[in-house]
Amino acid sequence: MTTQSPTLSFSTSKVLAATPEQVFKAFTDPQWYGQWWGPEGTRAEVKQLDLEVGGAYRVDMNMPDGNSTVMFGTYQEIDPPRLLAYSLAWEGEGMETLVTLEIEPHDDGAELTVTHEGFTDQVRADQHEHGWTSSLARLEELLSEN
């Protein structure tokens, strides 16, 4: 008998001064995505973004510490502008997680809820939660400029 180890997840929400369509575009338009994705100081370059269920994406990331890494995955569910779900993995690591973005209209724009699940240890979950917090701050700044 095999048993699966439990997985960890987190969820965070943010109200953004933008329409749901603009928030969705920020995650699905390579030019927009590359401007805000990653922790402060990160430069992201979208190498592939096939926006269809089963379609792949790949983002090369140059981190503030001088290291570079590749994030990739496939789209699991797409329902513009309210839902986007995709797998997320890092080159050279064996862990694949699932990100679900829910975007709802809000009196002040759009409420984005990010749920990230499938972590096998708290350290990795915490690292990703920190990354999301920084990325969403950058997204908020980008959307306020457009």
C-alpha cells in the first residue's frame, strides 16, 4: 500500500484598481506578464505562452541575486476573464504545483484570489507565498499606470 504525503497550499486576495479583463490580460499577455512577474528586482521574459487548455508556457527569470531560472507549466482551465488555472514547475526541480486565479468584479475594480497548492514542504510554500506577495505588488503598480 502506498500513501500520498499531504500537500500544503495558501491563498491570498488583492483588490486591484483595474477591470477583470485587465487583470486577466496581465496574466495572459506576454508583454504585460513580463513587466510584473516575479519578486522585486526580477526580470521575466516570456518565451512561450500558448493560451489554451493543455497549452504550455515558459518564462525565463533573471533573479535579483544574479541567478536565473525557468518556470514552466500547462494551462488546466481558462474562463476569461474570471478564471485561470495552470501547473507551475521550476526547471531542475521535481515538484509541480497548481495555481488557480479567480477574478471577480469589485466596487474598486477587480478582486484577484490566488490559490497555490501542491507543496510538499512548508519552506517551499512560504517561498512561493513571499514571491506572490511581491509579484502582486508589482502587478498593482503596473495596473495603476495603465
